[in-house]
Amino acid sequence: MTCSQPPASILTTRASGIAARVATVGHMLRESMQRHTICGAAVSFVSGINELDMRIAVSGSYGHKFTSLGNNLAHAQMSRSHMDFLSSKLRLICVVSTLLFLGAVGSVRFAYAQQNRGRQAAANNARPNGSPSGGEVHILPVQGNISMLVGAGGNITVQAGDDGILLVDSGVASMSDKVLDAIRPLSKRPLVYIINSDDRLDHIGGNENLGKEGRPVPTDSQRYAITDRVAASHAYIIAFQTVLDRMSAPTGQASAMPQEAWPNDTYSVPQKNLYFNGEAVEIFHQPATTDGNSIVLFRRSDVVSAGDIFDPAEYPIIDVKNGGSIQSVLDGLNRLKEMVIPADHQEGGTLIIPGHGRLSDAADLAVYQQMVTIVRDRLKDMIKRGMTLEQVKAAQPTRDYDPIYGSTTGSWTTDMFIEAAYKSLSGKQQTSQSHGVN
């Protein structure tokens, strides 16, 4: 039985359909090769495939042409596989090159940051008790109506608005005139509040000079007469009760600070609230470097003034004699982490003004908190193994962090931090060295 040949019209239709598919494949290959700038010879080959459609449609040698077409399709598929392979290799090379480049840039930036931190630590060591060496103060706008004043000892947080000016800490006494000159243009109203975050001299030294230039402005939330609290010619100075206890003295004894510098509005509860310049100001008692630290949160501006609980420039200054401990510092840092909210996948969000050092955010706080946690755990393990203080110092438990936070000179050295942390964990309440501020 002889098989009949299909009509020429049917073969022509089938050939045209195949030719259209071949043209589509050729178009895809040509776009891929042009996109990845692959050799022009392959482009010419694919262009030749596109020309098959007309030749196959009008030719009568269908069997020969179908065989040739099958071979060409196989070559086209192989070429496309080669193109995909080359394309994937190019992408891999680009990714690897980019990673190497970013790694090199990151290494340079890390080294530069380390160098700058070393310089900052050296500058801090060169000025005793945190007093500035340059003699200049600078105002850095933070966000909302909050600014950070630097150069007067410890960092000073400034809130300014229609009600007047509020400060967190007052710097050293020698810089009070420059602090006043810097803050006066920020508001038409006078200084009203000074909040002391602790009792170190670089945080309370300017209380007397700045306080006497202030004027209390009672608000609806205060509901008391000015004469019942403090003379109308002096700003309110707010602090936790133990700060006043240390700055003053029992009757008949000389006090460490003049009476005009003492806090005149103390609190002894976990939290004290104000409403000033259109926003809530929350003052939290948080034992850390001493038993009298305060954290100040400006709710509308989304700024936290952390005081010496957080200091990205050096190890925590732990005053064991006055109730400080490394565990309390860590508790304070953990509390700060709960208060601070980062922006979504970027720097920013809640900003932190530390007791010293640069303006920070949640990421900076996390790095510092991890450092304190690791050092605490190392010291606890050494104490558990019965190591003495001298053995712990010789083991250098902070060695990997010393290039960033450590110091061998100045008012607060690495050895002093290790000793204070060790004694706070081992239950001893005295240190053999003083950090020169109280």
C-alpha cells in the first residue's frame, strides 16, 4: 500500500508555521546576544535562520528542507544554551567583582573610622574630667526642637521653643558663658530647666552659672507657686535624689558644690514627667554608672538623652562606690533598646544623645550593648573560675574592643574599667583608683 503525499497547501501552511517559530527563536537569540554584547558572528548566524521562512514556504523540496530546518533548529538551541551559559558567567563575574569592590571600600571605611575613634579617644584623654581643649562649643540640630551642644565637657541636650529652653546637663563651669551665648539665639524665652543625668563634674559643673541666668516659667501641669519651690531668679535644676545627697553635705560640713548648683527639684520615684515646648518630657530613673542616673525622653521629637549610660567613645565609667555596676549599665542599655525605634531598613528613627561622643541611633546602641554584654560574660566566667583581679587584667578580657573604646592614659583607662566591672560583679564595693570627677 502506497502512502499518499499530503497536499502542497497543507505542507506550505505547516512550513510557514515552523518558519514563524524559527523567526521567534532567532529574535530571542538576537536580543540576548545584543544585550550581553556577544560576538557578531552568532548574530549573523541567527539572522540567517530568520531568512528560512520565505525559502521554506515557496520550496517544493519539503523533506530536504525539513531536515535542514531541524539541523538549524538544533544549532540554534545549542547557541542559545551557550549564550545563557556565557550570560550567567558574566553575571557571576559582575557579582564577584562588586563584592570585592564593596569589601575593599568597607575595609577602608572601617580603618578610617578606627583611626578617627582613636583620635577622639586621645582627645578625650588630653582633657582631664572631660573639659574641652579647643575652647569652642558647637550646636548640632538633631530633630524636632532638639539640638546637641558639644565642646563644654559632656554633651548637653538642648530643647528650645516658645516656652523657653531646657537643658539636659550643664557641662563644666569654665564653659558656661559660651554655652549661654550658644543657646540664647534658640528661643526668645529664658532658660527654664536643667536636668542632671548624673553627678559627674562634666555634667553638673555649669549648674550654678547657668542656673542663675534662668527664669522659672510655671505651666498648667506644675500647679504650684514659684515662691514655694525656688527663687524667681533661678532655673529649676532637676535630678534624682541621690545626686542632691552627694552634691550637698550634712549640717555643719562643707559641701562639694556651692548651694546655687544643687538640684532644687528632685524626684525619688521611678519617673518624673514634664510638658514643655509642646511636647512631653519623660525623666526615668535608671541606676547604671551610679545609683542616680536619669534618662530623658523627648516624645514628640523622638530623641533620648542617655547621659553616661551610653558613651560610644569609651568604656562605661562605673562608679562602684556610688552604686554603679556593669550589670546596672547593661540593664540601662537594655532599657534604652526598648525605648529606641529604628527607621525602616535605614539609619535614623529615634536618635540618642550620649553623655560623650557622637550622635547615635539604634544601630550604634546595639553595638555598644553587645560589647558590654560580652565583656560582662567574660568577667563572670573568670570570676567563676576563681581568677584574681590581677589575673583578669593579665588575661585582657577587653583586648578585641580596646582599639575602639580603650585607653591607657587619662581620667578613665581600660584597667580602671576592668577593675570597676570586676569588683561590681564580685560584690566588692571599693575601687583602688579614682576616675577624677567626684
